[in-house]
Amino acid sequence: MNHRKLLYPSFKVLIVDDEEPFIRSLSIALERSAGINNIRKCQESRDVMGILSEGGFGLVLLDLNMPYLSGDKLLEQITSEYPEVVVIIISGINQIEPAVRCMKLGAYDYFVKTNEEDRLVRGVNRAIQMVEMAKEHKEIRSRLLHDRLENPDAFEEILTCDKSMRAVFQYLESVAKSSMPILITGESGVGKELFAHTAHRLSGVEGPLVSINVAGLDDNVFSDTLFGHAPGAFTSAHEVRKGMIEQAAHGTLFLDEIGDLSVTSQVKLLRLIQNGEYYPLGSDRPKRMNSRIVVATNQDLDKKQAAGEFRKDLYYRLCAHHVHIPPLRVRRDDIPLLLNHFLGEAAEALGKKRPTYPRELETLLANYPFPGNVRELQAMVYDAVSTHKSKVLSLDSFKRKIGAMTLAPNGPEAETDQQDERIFVSSKSLPSIHDVADLLVSEAMKRADGNQSIASRLIGISQPALSKRLKKQKQGE
Ligand SMILES: Nc1ncnc2c1ncn2[C@@H]1O[C@H](COP(=O)(O)OP(=O)(O)OP(=O)(O)O)[C@@H](O)[C@H]1O
């Protein structure tokens, strides 16, 4: 995979103006205030269409008054030949009539050269975000429709045979090159960190991946760790300390457990994302961030935000690209795959021969809800392999662990309380307790693949009690 310098935006921006000093000052302003550095400059109006034919452009900043080919002529040509390219007019004429004409011809926005620089930069940024979104939308659609992955190798660490995970892969691939943050959510142990590594690999940036767990960091430690400090910033600050942002230059900054970030630090992170600038502690010279941000959490940020514990504006910024990893209990086909993988891994790590296992093990695991997800399965397998002696893996340690926790009360699909209620919604009269017990026993036996030991655990009775019930059921038939 080719590594690249972090360019923003992911498409080229063409500035067209016959006055070289204007192009120069505009490109400096765009880079300094918004980190826009993927810029191509052009002073000669007759070259514009040739340059655009090279491809890779998403935005043109176009002067109106130029020799040879006027801006509105060019605008007409661009919008008809490259309708996906957005054009912003930057004109010396402060009049309504040419502005209206340009908008009618398809310009996205119109600025006068004497407008404040800030407004112009904000307008350009707005257009960039719109083009990024449109590009990504197109990418995602095409990948989902064709069920294709361009870089399957980047996902090799993440084992899965699940369709919804494959869709998550495709989504991640479509957004991985964007410079906007990526939010990864999912329960604990589901593989968020693996996805963050994969996002970094897919982005193709040349810098490193720098990870930091922000849970429990007080605001000063957070700022010092991320932004670094100048000598004398506080009593023990004798030398310059490079922050994580600088260490992640042209790479990825991965902030784990973002849901636990203190409210004061949330404000600082928001500013960093909005402006792309930060101040090391004790310094009045801003530095520009040129790494992309990936964050992860196992918390429900929607809920936290509603409860006032997570800033809405930060949440909004972070979830522009949102990757949600489903829990293991809703992708049960992955369990045997992961089980086999961890068996091999554990045997190798512990210097043992890879054991085989009874079929019953897969059934036992298929009925367990795995609150700790893949990490929990991994730990169970390592534990079993470490104590195992014969050729076939014993189920004892699995049963002990699973027995200590309650098995899924209503099986894999019982995800919400609402479903529990729905069982009775349409019933005109309630079934008898014996009928329900019989149904429950049959369902447990079905889920346990006929294994009485597992079925009895599923419904919380002893195996002899289950066996007695089954006998009774048979007699009653
Ligand atoms: N699909 C998978 N294939 C192979 N290994 C996996 C997969 N998912 C998770 N793992 C492994 O499970 C363990 C937990 O994964 P990881 O640390 O990425 O989870 P997490 O969601 O970041 O957890 P936490 O929320 O606790 O930080 C790791 O050892 C990881 O390698």
C-alpha cells in the first residue's frame, strides 16, 4: 500500500486567478486557517479545462475577470463538463447582478475579494465538507451495491464471516481516506481497537498511529499529553515536551474511551477539531495538527449527550463517520471461527499441541450472550488451553465460567425489553403455566441441539429436573 502525506481535503482544490499575489495570499490563508493544502494554482484561464481533465478535482475557486476566457464562460464549461465539481466565484465586482447570474449558471457561492478572509475560508470549508460527503456517499453506495473491498488485506486481523461485519468493512473503507474524524462504537471487547488499526492502515498516511486512553485523565494531564508543553509551563516542566498530536504527525491519533473524557477536555478537543490548531502548555504560538483523529467508546454517546454529559457539538463533529461494531451475540456464526482461531493462537503461545474439542462446545458457546464479547471468548479459550492435558479439550472451565454468569434469558434474539412484552401483546387469553413450561423446554432443547446438560442451564433448572419434564412430555403425547 502506498503511504501518503496527509492532504486536506482528499480532492484537489483549483484556484484560478490572473493575479499571482492574490492566489498566493489566498492559498496561504486557506492553509493557515483551515489546513487546506491540497491546492493547485492556475493563472491562465485557457489552461483550466486541461488541468481539470487530469481528474481528482472537487472544488474550483474562480476569478470572474480574466483575460482571454472570462470567469462566467469558464463557469458554464465547468458545470456542463464536470457537474460534480463545485465552483465558488471570487470576484472583484461587488454587485448583485453578476452574483445572481453566476448562481444561475450553477456556482455554489459568490464572494467579493474585499470580504473578510475569515468568511471566505469558512465558505470554502463549507463547500469542501459538502463535496467530501457527496464523494463518500457515492463510494459507500458503490461498495455496498457491488459488495466489494478494495484492500481486503487491511482487514486480515479481523476474523468474521458475518454479513453485517462485511458491511462495516465496506463503510470503513469508504471513509478511511477522509480527513474528518472517525467514531468507532461497540460494546467492550468487540474489536474497536482492531478497527482503529485497520482505519489507520487503510488511510495510507505515512505517519505513525499514536494511541492514548483518555478515560480518567484530568484536564491538565489530557492537555499536556496531547498538546505537549514549553519549558517553564509549570514547575517541573524543564524541557520541551512533544505532545501526542505532534508524535502522530501525518499519521493517526487514536483516542480510546472518548465517552469518559472530562467535560473541560471535551471543549479542548472540539476546538482542536474545529480549528486544526492547538497551543502547547505555556506557549503562545499555535501549532497546526496534521494527523487524522479516530476515537472509540463503548458508551452510548447518544444517551450521554442527552444527559448533558457529552457535548452535542463535539458529538456532532465526531460522528460524521460512525462505525458501529455489532456485539458477538448477534453474529453467532463468528463464534466457531474465532474459537478455532484462538485455540491455535493459545496453543502456540502456551507451547502446547492444538487440542480438538467436542461438538457440544460450539452449542454451549452459541447460547451464551458474551457480555465481554470477543475478548471474553479469547480469555475462555486461553484459560481452557492452559489447564488442558488430554487430546480433547475439556468443557469444565467453559461450564464454570458460563455457569457463573446467567445464560441469555431468552436466547440470542431477545435483545430488548420490548420483545419480552410483545410475547403477550396479542394473546386473548394467557396460556397455562404448564403449556409455557413445555414450550420453554422444547425451545431450550432445540437451541441446545438436543444436549440436556446445556438446555437445563439455558432455562435455569437442574439436568435431572429437565429430564423428568421431558419424560412427562413424552408420556403426555
Ligand atoms: N474479529 C476479531 N478477530 C480476531 N480477533 C479479534 C476480533 N475482535 C476482537 N478480537 C480480539 O479481541 C480482543 C479485544 O479486542 P479490542 O481490544 O479491539 O476490543 P475493544 O472493543 O477495543 O475493547 P474495549 O472496549 O475493552 O477497549 C483483542 O485481543 C483482539 O485482537
